[in-house]
Amino acid sequence: MLSVAKKHLFIMLICCLVPIIGLTAVFLFDLPASRAFFYGMVLLCPLLHLLMMRSMIGGHHDHSQHKSIPLSDKLESLPADIQQ
């Protein structure tokens, strides 16, 4: 499993390389920029949707580090004027 720093680095690398590759394709293959932008957005939308859903549903994180605080302890820490 990748650490958070490595995962962030990987995402940043992808986010920087995608526009560079897109611009290279526009200039190298003489594509109209509007067409490349349109198809890029069409392909990017489902890809980002899948990535977001994966992070929401498939993120199996270890929650054993999070401690559950009883409600009574939370109420005691509130200011007196809010407790009433």
C-alpha cells in the first residue's frame, strides 16, 4: 500500500503530465484545440467520477487509531451557557 506522501506525489505527477501530454498531442498531431479540449473533458469526467467513488467507497482505512469519546465527556467539555 502506498503511503499518503507517495500517493499525493503520484496524483500530482498525473495532474501535471496530463495537460503536457494534451498540449503535445495538439501541437504534434495538429489537432484543433477545441476538439482536443472537448474530448479531454468527455474522458476526464468519468475517470474523475470513478476515482472519487473509489475513494469514498473503497477506501479501507484503519480506524483503530480513532478513539471514541463518550457523549457525556463531550458535554462536559462544552461551555456552561451552551449546556443548558
